Amino acid sequence: MKRREFITLIGGAAAAWPLAVRAQLQPKMLRVGFVGMQPRESPLYSAFLKRMAELGYQEGRNFAFEYIQTPDIEGYDKNYRELAARKVDVYLAVGNEPALRAALSAADGRPIAFLAVDFDPLAKGYVANLSHPGGNVTGIFVRQLELAAKRVEIAREAFPHATIVGIAFDTLSLEQTDAAAEAARKLGLQPRMIEIKGEQGFDGAFGAMDDARGQPIILPAGPIFLRDRAAIAQALLERRIPSIAAFRENMEAGALISYGFDLMGLFYDIASYVHQIARGAKPSDMPIEQSPRFYMAINLKAAALLGVSLPDVFVARANEVIE
């Protein structure tokens, strides 16, 4: 080899070497895809991002949160397909069955971490069992039907003279409705079904309780009830209807009582599933956890506006009281 050719070869190798090293040192980008109904700035999603940061994931450096907001469940299919086109590594499916169904359709076998808030993934056949789910899905499961019945029990305890209990529902909370109605009948309460439709004003829907002022109403777990909690609380307060809700966020917005799980805690916890999957764990071998965080909270400001007096022993049992 001629001396000039040798120098050129060495020089080219030297120029390429730093690029190769930089490529090896560049952290792999983990892309997590999620479709939800809340604004991206929601504290719920911030809880997820906080835990991801604690686990070493920095947005823009080694982590991308590919989030698409949808106004309704009809947007799940389209938007999860969009995430598939973006080549995300892990999908999040949160809340309801249509979200998981859409993620499964788009994921093409890629891993999915779910928060099954409104449905039972085992009863619906999405997993083989809770200890070894099989397939490409795993996550956290909330026994919402049991909680729906428990909210009716709380309504009976807080309003011992009630004869009617309103049960709000939409298309995603029908099973919760059935569980709540059955519990009401067992407790001697007449269940009154109140359907919430996307295009219908809440004030009009709650008009079904006009002849039963002061009787309680149950608000289920569901994306509409969480997203529109301020409007729902306002409509109920104006009609002087006390409410027992699934989410603490509803209580903060003006519902009288909330009983359920720590939703922000669930978003925080699901990040650990994403982290394990990113490190090579297979969803099929990752046990599905059941949320351990349940609590009751009471809004005494709402009680004052409603003219409601709750038993002292009942208030003393609450995990949180807003005065």
C-alpha cells in the first residue's frame, strides 16, 4: 500500500471512531405511548412521569412520553394506531375496556401495561390468570364492582333515613351500575338509574332526582365522571343532591364523599411495570397487582352548602376531611 493511501485510510478511521463511540454511549430512547381523556398536564400523568424520572428516565434524553388526548372513547382506535405508526416501545392502557381493546389491536404483540379501573381483565378474558397473565399485557387491577357496592353501603350509613339512591352511569360503567343497584335493594333502598350521555347537560340528567331532593346519588368510576367532575359537582350542588363518588378528585371538586382507590398512586405505580418491561421483563410473566390503596374522604364545605349533617362517628372514620 502506498504511503498516501495508508495515511488516508488511517485518517478516515480516526474520524469515524468518535462517531462510533458516541453512538454506543447514546442512551436508548424508551418511547411510551398512551391515549387518554385528560389534558397532558393532568396531575395523574405527572405522577407517572415523576416515577419514571425517579427510575432514571429523562424526557428528551432517554425517554419520550407519546401522549394523545381524545375527547371520547371513539377516538381510542384511531389514536392507538397513530401511536403504532410512531413505533412506541410500550403502550399504556388506562381505565376502561375500550382503551385496552384498542391498544391490543394496534400493538401487534408489543407490550402493554394497563390500569384496569372500570373492568375485570380476568373475567373479560384478556389475561389467563393474575399471577401469569400470558400474552403481551400486564398491569394493575381494581375490583371496581366491589367498590360500587361499598359506596351504596356508605350512602346508607351517611343517610340512614334515605329511601332512594340515585345511580349515575354511562356506557362504560354499566357493570358498576348493576352492582350498585343490587346492593341498594339489599339495603332497602330504591335504586334510581340516571344515565349520563356525552351530549346531554348534567343539570338535565340530574333533574331525575328533583322529586327526591336530599337523597344521595352514586357517581361511578369512569373517564367522563373524572374529566367533567367540576361541572358534575356544580350541577349536583345547585340541585342540593349529596353525592358519593369513586374518585378523590370528585370530592375535591365538590362531591360530598369519595370512596375508592388512589388514582394518582396507580399512575405512579404503573411506571414500575414500564421500567421492568424496558429492562427485558415479559408481560406474560409479570403478575397483575391489585391496588392496595383505598380510602374515604369527606368534603365538609360541600356538606355545609347542601345543608347536610353527617354523623360524627362517620366523619371520624374518614382518611381525609376537607373543612
